[in-house]
Amino acid sequence: WERALQRWRALPSDAAAQFDKSITIAAAELEPMVTYGTNPGMGVPITSRIPDPAQISNAAARASIEQALEYMGLQPGQALLGQPIDVVFVGSCTNGRISDLRLAAQVMRGRRVASGVRMLVVPGSQEVKRQAEQEGLDRVFRESGAEWREAGCSMCIAMNGDQLRPGQRAVSTSNRNFEGRQGKGGRTFLASPLTAAASAVSGHIADVRTLL
């Protein structure tokens, strides 16, 4: 954080700069996000409830959400927290960095993957895999009951047999949740590595803030 601040402060605005709009975000009030639908834009704060398409005026957007909820097997107004899951995938080029694996390991350390849940951890590159193993992160995941895999695409695109069965649900740190993306009939909830790890040990979609 301090290093990031130094970089940002090296790029100040001109003293007399005029802005069209100024937005202030209370970062402490932001919640982890998770998707409920079949594109990355269908996401809500983790403590929110699934939107009701009937409340959406745009016909195309309403139809898109209705189709997504039907595919996902969800109902308007349902809570995302507590939704049961079958698989957790931590990895991909999106969230398979060493920093992501460190965060996930922080949650997994001393805990076990919930009964009935399969967890795959796939480093984003061979370099990340080597560094993670040097730091002992692979042992943390293995001891928790997760599978430590070779670097690659894996379940992000249902590759090499790493795919969901019809109707199975996955919390995934990948960047796409289209219909069939992780296997025909598979249902994907996109989330952060922290949320994915918390869900793995809980057996359902979980808020990592309750574990840290």
C-alpha cells in the first residue's frame, strides 16, 4: 500500500486543474463481489440478494437476467451467501498470481476443504508455481485437501478434463462465467481468491470477512 501511494503521489494533477466530476468512494464500506448470472457484469455485493428482473425497465436487460437465473437455478430475492457449491477453482491468468495464492493460502492455513467440495489451485504461470512452492504455499493447499496443479488454463475453460458436470456449481476466480464455460450445464459464480477460499472451507458461498 505504501509503495502504491508513492507511485500515485508521483502523478499529481495540475494545481489549476478543473474536473468535470469528482467522485469520492468510501472504500471501507465496499463488500466482496460475486456474480449470480452468466456474464461478469451480473455481480452484486456478497451480502446482497439476487435482483428481480421485474424491477428492470429495459426489456433486453430484463430478458437477459431472466435467462441467466433460469440457467443458474436461482430465484429473484435469494441470498447468495449460503448457496451450496461443488467445486472451487483458484487460478487462471486473472487470479493466479503469487499475490492471489498468498491470499487464498492465508484463509486455507489450518483449515480443511469442506466435505463434498473439490478445490483446484492452478498457478497462473510456471514462475508463479515455482515461487509458491518456494514459499510453501503448495503444502498449505495440499494439507487443506485442495489439489495443487500445474500452471495452465484448467477449469477456466474446462480444459483437460477439469470441468463441471451438468448442474454443478463452482466458485471460480476466473474472468468468464458464460453458459457452459466451465463445462456443459455447469454454473459458475465468479469471486475473488479470498471469497473462493472462504467458500471452499465453508461448503457454500461465504464472506471471508467472517473468517479473518
